[in-house]
Amino acid sequence: MERNLDLLVVDDDVDLTTNLRDILETEGYSMAVAHDGQTALALCHRKPAALALIDIKLPDISGVELIEKLAELSPGMESVIITGHTSLETAIEAVKQKLIVAYEV
């Protein structure tokens, strides 16, 4: 069952990305996985995604900064911040970005 929605998941937690891939591909979504910001940018440059799920803390760039860069490559892409490191500051920083659809903890 193809849902015709390309997803980009960016998180340095390999177990999380593996689980998300298993679940979402079973539901018919097409997805790419990156474990750092530079890989995410390269993937998006080759094939833009419709929706990106992005960890706020990546090894090489902040999730919010990555969203800004991805928006330049793919202006129509929507983004959701995902994190296991929640704080009021990160929530405020994420929500200030007009391209973020949701902030999930």
C-alpha cells in the first residue's frame, strides 16, 4: 500500500530510526533515514521529502538549524521536532520556527 508521502527521519538513535522505519514502511510510507544533519541535507538534496521528523539534538547541528537549511532546499517540506531532551527553551526555540508543524516529546 503506497501512500505517496516521502518521509525523512533524522535522529542519531539507531534503534529509534530502525523502529520508525519498520512501523512506517509497514504502513506503506516511503522514507529515508539520516543519523546526522549533513547526511539529511545530502538526502534532501537528492530527493526532497514531504515531511521530516527531526531530533532537536544531533551530533553535528541542532535540529532547528537543520530545519532552516532543509527549508532552503525544499520549501514545501513540513517538519516535526522529536526529542528525548525536552526543556522549555527547546520548545520555545522550535515553535518560533514557522516551518515546524509540531514539537513532540
